[in-house]
Amino acid sequence: MKTYTKVSLVKALEKIRDQGWIPTGRSNNDGGVGNTLEDLLGIEENNLPLPNAAEWELKAQKKATTSLVTLFHMEPSPRAFKFVPSILLPEFGWEHQ
């Protein structure tokens, strides 16, 4: 599996962007856009709660969608920092009811 630094990831994404329209490699798949991006970057598909490009989690979606993007499923590492409840939640979110 390929590992990216911030600089190499940005360059790889720019190279993909410069290719123009790229049809999804996985039609009839809700995650097809993200899977296609991972395929183009050489990132293996997995369901691990870990970033998929160095320290970044890539997110992609279809242009015409009403789907929400999930940014956090769980507290990111290091958990002792309490990043979500202390920084993101008060500014951008609300407690789960």
C-alpha cells in the first residue's frame, strides 16, 4: 500500500484532477466515488477507523447528492486530548441525544 506525505498527496490529487472526468470504477455502489479515488491513489480499501492517506481521511461524494458527509465516527487518536468534545463539538456540533 502506498503511503503519502501531505505534499505527495496534494500532488497526486492534482494529477488526478488534471485528468478531467474519470468515470467511477464501481458503478451502482454508494461508495463508488470514494472507492474510485482510492483506486487511483493506490490505497487499499478497508473498514478500519484509521486515516487512509498518511494522517488524513479522504472523503468524496457525487456532485448531485443530498447525502451528508460523516467526518468523525469516533474520537481520533490520541483520545486523551478529547479533540471532538473539547474543540469540535462546542463549535460545530451537538451532544448525541
